[in-house]
Amino acid sequence: MDRRPGVSVRLKLTLSYAGFLMIAGVLLLGAVWVFLLRYVPDRAMLKNPDDRPDGVFPIRSVLLDVFAPRAAAVLVFLLFFGLLGGWILAGRMLAPLTRIADATRTATKGSLSHRIRLPGRKDEFRELADAFDAMLARLEAHVAEQQRFAANASHELRTPLAVSKALLDVARADPDQDPGEVIDRLHAVNTRAIDLTEALLLLSHADQRSFTRERVDLSLLAEEAIETLLPLAEKRGVTFETSGDITPTLGSHALLLQLTTNLVHNAIVHNLPEQGTVWVDTGARPDTVVLTVENTGEKLTPQQASTLTERFQRGTERVHTDHAGVGLGLAIVKTITHAHDGTLTLTPRPDGGIRIAVELPAATPGAT
């Protein structure tokens, strides 16, 4: 935005300091006149020589002739002192703003690694500098995450396209090949590409928080997710154990159902080869509601668990199976949780598997 040049803040503060100093000087001189000089007589007075043998009794006009030039000189000195001292003090006071402005200009050029790190004790300028440093840190992390995400998404989307091209090239080179097999493989590849695209759109929708909030019961969503994924669990030999209370919260029914489904699906797929178990529990606290999903499976370290919510991560290995998904399941869970002002906690189980807890704000009675 183009603006016309104006008076600098330093000059404004300097003039303000000098102006207040001049006003204080004038008020002081006025007080001298009101409380002192007005009681001095304005004409000569006769006095008894026997009372005071020596000395001169002053009159108001004489005092004014002596006092006025000196008062004017004092005001001139105060003006000069106020301008010089105000200029120096304003420069020292505004020095942190100069550093903040320089850091802002550096950030606008694309360098987000610069930090102000303003020294000194806590005050308004230090709070502003610290808040700006924190904002730069979040922006830098967000940009880095987006760059990684763009690179991973490009790689993931390129893979099904490259496979499709290879299948078509093979079919063109070998006209005698069974077209049904090629069609089936192309259908599987295309389905995977569609699933990935839909997951990316869901992530974008959740990041923008462009959804209508309504009253949602997490316990009902958990039942719906379990019912939907029960055939997959039976196929993989996984059993469910459910418990919990009514857990009302405010949010998007579709997004929270997707969150619950992703958690249950993740617990089924990344489980023991046979006789695995998934525990689903919902609980209500004074101000929050909690959805907890646990499963049996391979033992994980805390470091491995902390990376599972990164986009395009699939457990301990990046493998593709019939139900492995596109590597965005827990990333979507994390995004939806943050979009609903909640917290996501991943804790490895000592016997293997993982415990995932989603804590969301509880809906107040009567909320719609």
C-alpha cells in the first residue's frame, strides 16, 4: 500500500517531550506569579526607619523587570533541552522498533529463519519482538511442512500415473494380452489416485476450518465407524472391545466421523496378523470429551509414534497393501483435531501397538 511520506515517530515524540517540558516551565512560572509576585506591592511604601535601619523594599514592577528576561531565557533553554533530550530519548526508545522493522522486511523477502532476539527485561517492545519471533518460527515450520507435503503429494500422485502409463504402453505393445487384466489393474491404480485426491481435498477443507459446527456425540460416531469397518476387522481376525459414555461436542459431523473412521481403520490395519484386538472408549470430563482407540501390534518407540501423524507415513514402513491407505489417515486425524481446537496424543503400548487419544472441547448444555 502506497502512502504519502509523513512526520517520523521520533520527531513526533521529540516535539511532544519538548512541548510538555515547555508547558511545565510555563506552569511553574505561572505558579511563581500567582503565589509570590502578586503579593508584592506595586508602589513604594513608606516605612519607619526605626523598624529596619538598612535594606531596600522591592516593588512589583522592579521584580518583573528583573524576572521576565531571566524567565524567557529559562524557557528558551527548556525548549532547546527538550528538543535535544527528546530526540535522544526517542531514538533510544524506538531502537527496538527499528530492529523489528528490519526483521519484517527480511521476512517479506522470503527469509523466515531470521530472528530478532531482542535482549533486555520484559516490556512491551520485548513482548512484541518475542511474539514476532514465535510467528516467524510457526511460519517457517508451516512453510517447510507445506514444501514436504507438496513434494510427497507430487510423488504419490506421480506413482499411479506412471503405473497407468506403463500398463497402457504394455497393452499397446502386446495386442494379444488379456484386456481384462489390464483393465483390472488400471481400475485399482485409478481408485488409489482418487482416494489420494479425496484425502488431499479433505485435508484442505479441514485446514481452512470452513465447516458448520453442530452438536455431535463421539460415542455414536464410534459405533458407526465400527459397524462400517466390521467386515474388514473380521477378515483380518481383529476383535473389538468398546466402552464409554455419551460424549457431546461441537463440530462437523462429517469431519469427526472421518476422524473416528480413520482411527478405527488404522487400528485394524496396523495390528497383529491374527487374533488382534482394538479397544474403543469414549469418556466425558468436566470441560472436554475424549475418544480413545488402542490396538495390539508391533512395539513402537516414542520417536516412531511421534512421526505417525506426518503426512504420507504408514506405520514403521512405507508399504502398500490392499487397505494400507494413502499415508494420510493420521495426518487427517491431526488436522481435524486441531481444526476443532482439540489435542491429539499418541502413546506406544508396552505390549505392542499404540494408544491414540483425541480430546475435544465438550458441548455446553443447550448448545446446537
